[in-house]
Amino acid sequence: MQIDNRITGFASGMDINQQVRDLMQVERQPLVKMEQDALRLQYEMEGYREMNREYQSFSDSIFDGIIRRSNTTAKQAISSNENLTEIEQWEERSQSGYLRRDDLLTNGLDTMRRNMYDEVDTGEGAAFSQLTEIGITTSSNYMDRGKLEVDETELEQAIQEDSEAVYQLFSADGESYEEKGVARRVRESLDHTMDSISERAGGPAMPSPDQFTIGREMNNLDDRMSNFERRMQKTEERYWDQFTRMEQAMAEANAQARQMQQQMAGMGGMM
């Protein structure tokens, strides 16, 4: 009977089946944790991939603006687009090259790249402090314009080894530059670049032309054009006045000449 109690639990009221399920659940916990870790790893990997894509796309856009020459260089590329009308093509050509070697964009891009390469203080005992240590490096091909390359195997190993250090490497939000993660640095650099562009070219926060450099230069140019037009108007009026007086003088001279001719003709008849 005791043997039956141990096996079925009828005599003691124990639910042997539930105990077995509980034990199986305990045994399964490591597997569940592994599945959760794998899912978290997948999300983190995709997040870092997306960040790299966004950074590269933005970097390429700035670089294209910096190196693009004036309309003569862009002419063939634009004219080959059959979807653009002739007017649109000319507008595109006239605008190309405006940002070539622009100091704000060049400095902004250089700062962003430095943000990506500098060490990050991820805390005492952290396994990683640079992107190169987790498999994110710069392409060796200079034509890639500083493109970031991701070794996914090395990145996955780094996340498994010390995921917190990897997270802090991107997202640390300390007071000093060294204590800020790569993403924080890049964001602050972008904000600074956008503010500099707004100070020079204006933006939503600076609707008045007097608030930014180019706006003030445009106002100054408008004033100079207005002054020039006024001077031209006065010059034109002066020329018209001189021309009118000259015509009047010529008319008077012609009248006097005719009068003299008539007088001379009359004097000849008397003789």
C-alpha cells in the first residue's frame, strides 16, 4: 500500500501528475531562458544593423553634397533621368554644387566619424570600450567613404559576453564626452550641426531673415539692389532731362537757322 502511495499519491492526496509537470517546467527553464536570450539577441542585432544603415545613409547624403561639383558635372546624370521635365532638369543643374566643400557639413561629418571611433567609458570592468572591439570597423576601401562594416559573428559574441557593455557603448549618457555612448555623441553632433546650419541659413526656429547669417546677407543684398536701382533711376532721369534739353536746344538752333536762311533769301531778292 505504501508503494502504491508513492506511485499514485491516492492515499496521501498528492497530485503526482502536477508534480511531474512542475519538475518538467523547472527542467525547461534553462531552455526558455536560452530562447529569450536568442530573441533578445536578435532584436539587439537588428537594432545595431538599423543604426548602421541610418548612419551610412546620412553620411552618404552629406558626402555627396560636399563633393558634388557645379552643373557641368551633374549635367549628364540629371539629363539621363527621363522623368524630369526640361525645366526641372535646369533647376536641378542650377542648384548642384552649392554645398561643395561646405565647411559646416564637412566639419559635421568629420565630427560624426570621430564620435564613432573614440573610446567610451562603459564602466569599470566592462569588456568593451570601442566599436572595433565588438566587430564594427571602417571599410578599408577609401571609395566607401568611411562606411562602417559589421562582423555579425563578432558582434553576436560580444553581446553574449557582455551585453550591458555593448549597450553602454552605444547609449551611455554620462556628463563628459568620454562617458557618452556613440549614439548620444552622434545625436548631439547632429543637433549642433543643425543649429549651425539654422544660424547660417535659417529654419523653423528662425523664421525672420534677421535671425540668421544668409538672411542678413540677403537683406543687405536687397538693400544694395534697391540703392542701385534708385541710383539707376536718378541717372536715367538725369539723362532724359539732358536729352530733352538737348532736343530743345537743337530745335531752337534749327529754328534760328531757318530764320537766318529766310532772312538771307529776302536780302538776296532785294539785291
